Amino acid sequence: MPYGDVLDSMSSLFMKGIHCDLEVSFLDFFESCSNNLTDDDMALLSVMWDHSWKPPLEGVFKVNSDVVLDRDKLVVGVGLVVRNCQGLIATSAQRICASYTLLVAEAVAVLHGINLAIDIGLTPFVIEKDVLVVVNSNQKASLADIGLIIGEVLIKLQSITGVSAMYVSRKANNVAHNLSKLALIVDNNQFWMEEYPLCVERFILDKVPI
């Protein structure tokens, strides 16, 4: 099945009303709801889990974000990366002092990723997240505590055209994930334009066209 078709099917799968507890891991969620999925659904999830990051079409950017929480220090590490089809990128590691839940932190990360792309003129773009509830406003029951953030996201997106959102595996989001871990140990917010820190070098070079 083509990659795009897999993603479209994943969106349809989650529209069946399957809800996840974002305080548990991605895999734990699928284990906990496996009784609600058909054999075809489970086969689709298996394929999806193995997909690595794919470059966008020419003229389009992909925005990936992720967070890591340090609950003891009340700090959130936010990792952001924006890439085009040639692998040219902007990356950021941001440290936020807040006692966010994981759900709220993920929503904030999406908003920061959108702001980064807009601020440096990298549009249109595809938002890629490994937490579907943040980019799918149809899951209203799960968004009670992040309504204001989602509202800001929607307002931002009204100002530009050609934006879409897509659900991806953690493997496809590993650059943003490692940047979020870096954000917890740096003193100040970090930004790189067409550069990147060593902690994500191997993931980025693996996807840069030769």
C-alpha cells in the first residue's frame, strides 16, 4: 500500500472513535485497544509503525514536533524540525518552564512548530505528529483541557493556505524527539538554520538526497 494511502487509512481508523490515554505510551495504547481493531486494522498499524520519515513534495515543507516532560523540575523540552524535499532544514530545541500534562505539552509543541515555520517563511507545510489527538480536532472529547491552544492553532492556520496534518510513527518523528530531549539539558532556547546539533545528525543525513 502506498505511504499516502496508509496515512489516509490511519486517519480513518482513528475516526472510528478509538481513544487513547496520552499518559501511556503509543504501544501501550494499541495493546489496550486491540480488541476494538479488526485484523486488517492491526496489519495496517504494523505497517505504519515501521515507516521512517519521508521527504515532502517539492515546494512543500514538513513540520515535526515532540516533547519530553521533566515532572520533577516542572520543565518541558520541545523539539522542532522543518524540512523540505532536499533535507534543508530549520531545527529548534526549546525549554519551557511549566507543569503541563503530556496532552497540553504536545498541543503547545504543535503550535510552536507552526509558529516556527510561519516566522521563517517555510510554507506551505504538512504537520506531522505521533499523537493524533492534537492534530485532529474531531476528537473533541479528548480536547477539553487544550481548547485554547487548539484555537490558536486554527487561527494560525487560517492565515495560510496549503496546510495539512498527518499522523506518523515515532520512528518518523525521531529528529524532533531527540531535539526535545536536548532541550531539557540546554540553558537557553536553541535554533539552527540549515544546520543541526550532533544528536540528530545520523537521522537527518540518512534522509538527505545524494
